[in-house]
Amino acid sequence: MRPADWAVLAASLIGIVVYGLWKGRGSNTTAKYLLAGKTMPWYAMALSIMATQASAITFISTTGQAYVDGMRFIQMYLGLPIAMVIIAVWIAPRFHESGVYTAYEYLEGRFDARVRALVSAIFLIQRGLAVGVALSAPALVLTVIMGWPASVTTMMMGVVVVGYTVAGGIATVTWTDFVQMLIMTAGLLAALFCAIWLTPVSLGEAMDIAGAAGRLNTAVWTVNWNDRYNILSGLIGGMFLALAYFGCDQSQVQRYLTGRSITQAKLSLLFNAVAKIPMQFMILFTGAMVFVFFTFTKPPVTFNPGVEKRIESTAGYQVMKAEYDAAWEARRAAAAQVPVNAGEFKAAQKRFDAARANAGSLAGVAPGADTNYIFLSFVTKYMPVGIVGLIMAAIFAAAMSTISAEINSLATVSVVDVYKRHMRKEAPDRHYLGAARWATAFWGLYAVVTAQYAAHLGSLIEVVNKVGSLFYGGLIGVFVLAFFVPRATARGAFWGVLTGEAAIFYMWARTDIFFLWFNALGCLVVVAAGYCVSLLERADRPSRA
Amino acid sequence: MSEERPPFGSWRRTYAAVIFYLILLIVLFTLFTWRWNQ
């Protein structure tokens, strides 16, 4: 990073924090601190929802995934528009009309305090596990670029995010998200244009090359239950994931609870239904173009500089490197023949993949273990001055928008569903406002501590999705019972959730079912078990009376 | 247009437009894959 990049990054960060604090001033009641006094317009909520979902992991890992695996990951978002329509029709209006602070508060009105406590606990565990991963991703950026230890960088990021989230509450979170989303979009467009511009062939030729390597596979129609991304898993599995995330996860529900009307809340959801897939397409397409770029510019044997050093010191390095260089040269020569002789390029790609895997095996790492480093390596080494700073700002913005929403929602559930409900029921509003600020600071600190461990996990985006999918089936199942099964009782909901979670953990530990299906299957188990218990209870009742 | 009105006149039509848009995206992705991902 050069001085101009630092200037862009610093100006963006200071601008975000100052703007957010200014817009969030006067959050002096719990209603204002946790729900922005229900004054938000749709565009602020819309971009806040989008920014919250788009984490630094989205930028860093998704581009890398397109590089190694192609664009098929896009299909995971196909269920999102359907989910948004379902939420706009059935879920958001109920939350809004009932005047709740959290999605789980609604469950007490529909079922009882036990169900609310169980589901709140599930949320706290699940989101609590994910928030560290969201913080560790940008720390990874700084570790690669500046060589600073991850512990220092997570601390730095954490202090900034926790600072403005504690100070301004959700109004600050929403308006900082708004600006962060604009910066992300600018960074994303800059990255895409630079990737295309730096590639020495035309866009059409670049797409032919990416396609020949299987990197433009946006639609996979074959159905395989163990396969990761195809149209069916995207539509059904993706829909359940989006339903759980946007409809039952407080970190998103709280965004649209701040709306000044239900229409505004619905518009914010539908904006995401329309805009999310094109945005994801752009991110993945950037990754595919980075792939083409490295067809003409030799990439390192691995994009992880630490692993590269280890490989260089191994005995087999010289032999491996000679084969790697030859394989890359052969692929570059074959790329000129695409699309007339795509077969030769495909064979060369296979040879190159094998050479890359061989390099990884020298250091004892799996192929694709450097997915998270690809995009950053490209940005810092090849992007023009100023743009590097902008993309760094975008990655920081993405991280901050996700983390702020997560610690804000964790604090809200801790205070509203746990502290106020079970520990201190009667206190002045000022007391709960203070508790909310302390809870925000606590979860911020917790995120910083857990982030130290999260960086060692594999492709970060899958880690986040996996953690979510272990719990989302239970969450979505209980809300399906609440909204769509009038006969469901509190006991049915409680045991339904526990049975569903047991089933999900069984599938995770003992089967090869792809994690995206956990949400749909887990939800089915919750609804089925919950319905059965409810029926048994109702059958029991008259005989006892 | 009033701020509180659905974009396509009624919510029903607005939701239908979103689903139509999704179908269009799937068709476009399929054509995209068929044309380039050879």
C-alpha cells in the first residue's frame, strides 16, 4: 500500500465513523438505541440489510472461490428472492404489528417464555460463533499486507466497530451500513474493471478462456444431493437459508424492525430480492476474471505467502517448481487456441491444477487452501495506486457493517430476551439503555477474542455458512410452527426445536449431506415433531379435564 | 408516486414481478453457461 492508498482508506474509515455517529446522535432511549425509534426509510434499511449480509468474507473468499471452483456459488442465492417475498408477505408484517424488539420476543406471545428462551439461546450461540469469523477475515488482509499479527489487527478493527456501535446504537449501525454499502459497490466495480483492464485479451476472449476452464458455470442443472451448488439446491436450500437468515436471525430482523412503516420495511426486503444476485454475480465474475489474468501473468505456486516460504524450503521444491513453470507455460500457450481448441486448454488446465496441488502437498496443505488469499494477492500486487486503498476500504466496510450488526443484535437479544425478561424485569428505561451499551461492548470484546481462533479454519465463507446451517433449521422450523401451524402448542414448539436440532447434528456428524440442505431438512423435522407433540398434547387434554 | 404505495401499483403485482425477475435470471444464467462455459 502506498501513501495515496492509505489516504483513501483512512478518509473512508473516518468518514464512515463520523457520518454514522452524527446520524445516530440522540439515541437516548432503548427504543431509539435498539430500533432507531422506528424512523428509518426503506433505502437506508435496504442497504443496511445488504451490507450486513456482505461481509469481508464475501469479498475475500467468494472471489477466490470463483477462481478455483467457478461461478456456480451464485446459485446459492437463487432462493433469496423467493424468501424475501415470503418474509414480506407473512413474516415482516407480524413482527411490525406486534411491536417487538426481537424476533424471539414474538415467540413468547405465540407460545411461551420457555420457547422464547430456547430460541434466544440458539441465536446467541450461533451468532456468537459466527461473529469471530467475520472479524478474523479482514485481520487476515492486514496480516498479509503489513505483516502485523492477527491479534493486533482484530483488536484495531474491533475497537473502531465496537466504539461506534456502543456510542450510537442501531441508528449509527444502519447509517454506517448505508455508506459502507456505497463504498463496497465502488470498490467492487473498481476491482471488476481493473481485472478486465489488466487482462491482455478482450473481454470476449477472457470469457472464452474462463468458460473453457469451467469458471463460468452459473447454472448447473444436474441434481446430486451431495453436490454443493446446483439450481435445485440453490432454489430450495438457498431459500431456506435466506428465510432463516432474513426472517429469523435477529442480526437481519432488527434492520427492518427500524422501518417507519411496514411498507418501508417491505420495500427494503424487495430491494434485496432484486439487487443481491447481480451484486454476487459481479463479485464472482471478478474472481473469474482474476483467473484469466493469472493465465497470462504467472501466479505464485500458492497465494498464501507463509505457505509459499515453507514450500520453498522443502527438498522437492526445485523439481516441483520446474513442473509448475512448464505447466503454466503450456496453459498460457493453450489459452491462445481458445475457443477453437478448447480441449488442449482444458488438458493444460488439468496439468496446471495437478502442479498446484503438488506444490500444496509439499507443505502439507490441501489444494484450494489458499482460496482466501487469491483476491488480496491480486489487488495488492497488480492494482493501480488509489484503487488498492479503495478496495481495502471496501473490505473494511464490509467487515465493519457485518460485525456492527451482529454485536448490536447479540446485545439486543441479551438485554431484551434474557436480562429484561429473566433477570431484572422492572427498571427505568435508562437502566436498560445502559445495559444495552454494556452488552454491546461485551459482545464486541467476545468477537475480538474468538477471532483469534477463527483464522485457522478453511475457506471462511463455508465456515460461516456451516455454523449457520447447524442452527438455522431449528430457528426456521419454530417460526413456521408459529406462523403457519395454528394447532402448534408451546410444548410442541419446544420439543420440535430440540428434535430438529438433534437431527441436524446427526446429519452433520454421520452423513455426507451437503450443509445447505440442513436448513430445509431440519425445518421439516421441527415442524413434523412439533406438530405431532402438539396433536398428542391436544388429544391428552380433554381426557384429563 | 406516494412513498407508501407498492412499486407496481399493488403488492400482488410487485411480488409477481420479483418472481418473474428470478425466472428471467435463471434463464439468463442457463444461457450464459451454455454459451461460455464450454
